[in-house]
Amino acid sequence: MDLENIMSILSQNPAISTAVVVAAMSLIQISPLKLNPWTYIGTIFSKILKWIGSKFNQSINEKIDDIEEEIKHVAKKVDEVDMKNDQNRMKELRWTILSFANTLGEDEKTRTVEEFDDIYAAYEEYEELLNKHSMKNGRTNRAMKKVDKYYESSDRPDGYIGQKWHDI
């Protein structure tokens, strides 16, 4: 029996063809398609709303982008001004330290403990600024060694520091 004979028997007898279809369907199971039309409608609707929103907000988004660029520019300028201020402050502190160290022992002036405290505070601030900008100190180290040596060798119990005791 070939395929043509089977087809002619099924076409002549509808009851047999129905039985064959039912038998085939029970043997071959087709999984049901899970289609939820609301999922697709929701996706499409969401995309449409996003497109409409982007068109409405386009000018606002452009303004936000411009503001962000301006903020970056201002931040850069602030950093430049901060760096310049720190450099000026470092020069001022360095000059104060070097000037003080150069006058030690050369003049007849008696120094107070407070003056030395101020110089040590200036040196500490100078070191902090150097560290902030990852710089190294090469200019005030010798001056501070001179200040330390002078301070340690001249310490007096009355709050004055100097080599001339009679100037008090």
C-alpha cells in the first residue's frame, strides 16, 4: 500500500479520515501558544509614550546638558583659583619662615615663645599645603633646622628667647 492508496481511502470515507486525524492528534501533542495581547500592546504603548516624552523634554534635556557643561567649567575655574591661592599662601608662609630664620642671631632682638609658636604653626601649614598638592619641601627645611637649633639652645624660663639676658 502506497501513499496514493491511503489518500484515496481517506478521501472516500470521511469517518476513517476523522478517526485517523483524532488518532494522530492524540499521538502528536502541540504545545499551546501563550500569547497575551496586553503584553504587546503595553510594550508598544510604552515605546510611544517614551518617544512623546523625549520630544516634549528635548529642550529641557539640552538645557540640562548645557548647565552640566557650565558646572564643569566653573568647577575647573574654582580648582584653578584654589591652586593659585594655595601657591600664593605657600609663598607667603615660605617668606615668613625664611625671613624669621635669617634674622635669628643677627639682630639684638629678643624673641618670645609666641613668635616661635607662630613660626612652627606657619611651617605646619606650609607642609600641609605641600602635601595637599603632592609637592616636596626643599626650601624651608634648613631654615627650620636653624630655628629649632636656636630655640633649643636659647630656651629661658621667663618666656623670652635670645642670647642677651640683660635685654629683658
